[in-house]
Amino acid sequence: MNWLLLLLAGLCEVGWAVGLKYTNGFTRLWPSLGTALSMLFSVVLLGLAVRHLPLGTAYAVWTGIGTVGTVIFGILVLGEPASLSRLLCLGLIVAGILGLKLGSS
């Protein structure tokens, strides 16, 4: 259950990172509110998860999910480059996340 909370926290992390793109410097009401709510949910879910998971592992997995998800969104939706080096680096982040998860079980 704690890993599920952490996964949801990471997805909310993606939500607020992507949301920043649409707030126009927090001058647009609805995107700004959605981004702020996503930030709140992300931190609350992370806080719940770290009650039973190692802090360093949980934080690294949380930021890793946010990073990978945001980059994938940028590639698929915003037309950002999907160069081989970027994809290899994403693979390394995913490998690190999996390694931390497996090492914490």
C-alpha cells in the first residue's frame, strides 16, 4: 500500500510539473489551482508513504517518477526532442528507481 501511495505521489508530481507549463507564471486561475492542488496531494501522499518506507528511497523514487513522467509528457505532448541520449538517461533513472525499490523490499 505504501508503494502505491508513493506511485500516486509521483504521478501528482508529474501533474504539478506539467501544470506549471500551463499556469503562465500563475496568472491563469484554473491551471494555477490545479497545479497547487497537485502539489498538495503530491506532498501529502509522499508524507503518508514515508511513514513506512525509507525516507531516502521514497524521496528518490518520488522525484524519479516526477522526472521520468514529465520528460515523457514533454516528448509526447509538447514535441520536445526524444534523442537517444535523453532516452538512455531516462532508462538510467528508471533503473535507479527499480534498484531502490528492490533494495528496500
